[in-house]
Amino acid sequence: MAFGLSTAVWAESGVALLKRFVQQTARAEGQFVQAVYRQNGGRGEQSEGHFAFERPGKFRWEYAKPYRQLLVGDGKKLWSYDPELQQVTVKTLGDALGATPAAILAGNGDLDKNFTLEDGGRMNELDWAVATPRAADSSFERMKMGFADGRLAAMEIQDNFGQTTVLRFTEFKTNPTLAADLFSFTPPAGVDVVGE
């Protein structure tokens, strides 16, 4: 049975899938469902919405349910708009993107500089990669990315407080044509603007 090699030999590792995704995906958009699990195992709030990104540094993360909120990275600044509070917070994007979960999606693709990468095996019909930030002051301990047929299908982010945020992506479109103004933000009239 010389030719009876297992198909697992030919399967790509999670790290290889992650690197290929970063190299071949200049922009994307789709829907997401997000759930937060507390350290004690209880589930916190679930939310859902729409996302889009374009490398490097441009992204739009729009929560639709249960509360509206908008995060826009325009390549230079990060805008966070809370319609209920009528408030916009703005920060310089700069190097802050480097070792954050957003860097996987919208960063410059330099994963090895900011993360230690390892294969996470296959579970729940997904092939997983694990990214641990190299920076000691990162806001999270590690992040797992799950791939189905080479497409990013899930992210699991474990923060420094023992909470885990689980994201499931649907309607994921790779390298679509995106509207030119999707990554620009102008604060609505009458809202408080906090920050730079």
C-alpha cells in the first residue's frame, strides 16, 4: 500500500491557511455574529452586524443588533461612534493596529513581526491557526482563526481578563469592489467628539 498516504498529509496547516489568506485578501466584506463568554463560563451579550476591510489600515465594523455602534479605521484615525450616547471617540491609528485582532484583517500583513503563530489543528470542521501577540502590553492573550475551504469563518479572542469573544463570519466576500467612501467618517452634527 505504498500509495495509501493519508489525506491529512496533504492538508494545509492553519498557519499556512492564515498566511495565504493575508497574502491573497486585500479587501473583504461580510456579516458577523459576535458572542462574549465570561471567565466563569456564562455567555454575555450577543451582537451582529456588517464588516469590511481594505489593507492596510482601513476597516469598518458596524454593529446593528442589539445596539448600533460604528468603528471606522480610515488608515490614519480610528473613529468610534455611539449613536445612543451621541458621542464620537477618535484616536490616531498609527502603530496601535500592530498587535490587535484588527491587524489580522486590516493590517499590513506583517504577521510574524507582531505575533507568534502556531497550528491549532482541526476542530468543528475548521482548520485553526493560533496567534499570540509578541508585545507584553497587548489587550489580549491569544487569538484563534478558523478556516473553511481557505476562507476565514471564525475568530476566537481570549482577553487578559479571561473572557473569550467568538466571531462567526458569513457571506464573506473576498476582494470585492468596495465603495470609495466606506472607510471615511465625518461626525454627525451635534454629537460630542472626544479625543484627538
